[in-house]
Amino acid sequence: PFKPLVFSGVQPTGNLHLGNYLGAIRKFVALQETNDCIYCVVDLHSLTAQLVHEDLAEQTRAITAAFLASGIDPKKHIVFNQSRVMQHAELAWIFNCVARIGWMNRMTQFKDKAGKDRENASLGLLAYPSLMAADILVYRATHVPVGDDQKQHLELTRDIAQKFNNDFSSRIAELGLGVEMQVGDETVNGYFPITEPVIGGPAARIMSLRDGSKKMSKSDPSDLSRINLTDDAETIARKIKKAKTDPEALPSEVDGLAGRPEAENLVGIYAGLAETSKQAVLKEFGGQQFSAFKTALADLAVEKLAPIAVEMRRISADRAYVDGVLRDGGERAGKLAEATMKDVRDIIGL
Ligand code: ADP
Ligand code: NA
């Protein structure tokens, strides 16, 4: 079987928010205790929506500082930015030829981001999941921690791995490069692992603080909709106080959150920050009004997030250190990625 390896990425676009932190980065930190991990700032992905950025390199450093401030250890694990390792783009090209246009057209993120004028979206936006599959599979990573919104892209990564394994099964066998793995109840053989998503928990999908039907997002024009990792204590408290709620008290059972997306979101945020379940939160706060719950939530959010903001500022001030982490991580990642690409070129006959 494949040796367990964790890979994930975050785009260098805009401020990191509580959704990124609870849905992704906090999981990165937890997984590094027992796994080898590769965490990547996916700068090439950020070109799909907007080619010209004024401060791409600065944004890349900021996300890196957030990784480090949250507790990711760049000595034990690999932290780097995608564009340093050209093998990502090379494998993405191969995967563009493995994947079918129909697969890409079905992606809900593409439909959302491209909007009505689909013909005018970049070709990169359509092919985004193919690059994402390459990011993961160029390391033959087995586990990918992400928020709920990335589920569909990870299914596509599995489809691409499976099609490559099938299309080249005799070459893979001939070269002795096949690995046996368990997929559900089946034992299959292939060059690429069928990657497992690591999604779930109370905070897999954090919603906007202003609208319980939209996910918390970097691109939401309303700054009140999200808590940024760089917000100070007073700002965090103010945004939570202003968060949309309904007039009812908190229920004492999770069932009572049905049809109350804003309430469910705040309870999920509390559970995520406290590393507990929604049910446990309701056991403590059920029957209370939102005013009291919001005060407790603000205190908890400040306690958990404010130290990260302080640490981010400290790390960001040392630009040479951050650049050194990315350079060193890029060199280590590059060696692993090249070993895979050498096999892939052999398999394909390039
Ligand atoms: P964004 O979606 O904010 O533009 P990215 O696409 O770079 O950010 O996502 C980085 C990680 O954060 C991904 O694993 C994604 O699933 C996760 N994530 C983003 N938004 C949320 C959210 N609202 N709730 C939970 N996880 C999220
Ligand atoms: Na996203």
C-alpha cells in the first residue's frame, strides 16, 4: 500500500478567514502530529480568476506566515509555494489530457465563478481541478484535508487517478510501478493512489456571518461577513455581535437547529474553536438567548485567534525567514515531484 502522506493547499488571494482556519488550517496542524505533510500556497491557482495581481508574492508570504503562526512545523513537514515546483504544471498538462471536458463542465465551483459569461472565463478556471489533482498526485498523497466546498474537486482527483491507472495499466505493470491499495471493499493496483478526502467535523462549512445561505469567503464584499485571521480582539467581538441571528433562544438538541442556518453556523463555529461537538455546545448553551451566547463566542474566538494574529505579524516582519522556508520547502518538494514525473514520463513513453 501507499505510505500515508497528507497534502493540501490554500490560495494566496485576500485575507484568510475563520472558514479557512477551521475548515482547513486547523486540520493541517492536527494531522502533522502523526503524518508526513506537504502544505502548499497554490499561487498558480490564483491566476485562474485574476491573472494580474499587484501583490501576489506578498500574499504568498502572508499565507505562509499564517501556516507557521497556526503551528505548522516547516522543519518536520514541507511548506512551499506551488510555482517553485514546475512539475505541478507538467503533471497538470498530462491530466488535462486524461480528464474529459464534460467532467470539468460539471464542477459547481466553475459554474459559480464563471457566472453567466462562461465563454469568457479563463481556460485555466475550467481546468483548475486538473491542476489540483496534479498538486496532490505529484506527491502521490493519500489524504487531503479540505473544507466541504472542495469535495467535488477531490472526487475528480480520484476519477483522474483511476482513469490514468486504467489507461496505462499494462505499462504500469510492465515497469513494475504498480502499488496495491484498498478502495472501499476492492483491492486495486495502480500508480496513483485513490486519495481520501479529510472533510468533516462541526466546522467543515462555515457560513457568512451576514447570510446563512452563503459560505464565508475571501471574495465576499462585506467585511462583516467574515472574521479575518488578522482581525484584532475588538473587531472580532464587533463582528460576532453584529452576526445575523433569529429571535428564538438556542435549542438544547441539534435537531432544533434545522431550518436555522445562522444559529447552526454560530454553534458550529463555537464547536470548531472549542474542538467539541455542536451537541456539547448546545448542552451548555441550550435555552439561552443569542446575546449571552455571542458574548461567550466572542471571548472564545478572541482567545483562540488573537495569539495567531500576533504571531503572524511577528513572522511576517522577518521576510528573509519566510522566504527561506519557501525556498527550502520548494527544494524538498521538487525532489519528490521529480521522482514521480520521471515515472510518469516512463509510463507514458515521453
Ligand atoms: P476561499 O474558498 O476562501 O477562496 P481557498 O479556496 O484557498 O479559499 O480555500 C482554502 C481552504 O479553506 C480549502 O480547503 C477550503 O475548502 C477551505 N474553506 C474555504 N472557505 C471555507 C468555509 N467557509 N468553511 C470551511 N472551509 C472553507
Ligand atoms: Na475554496
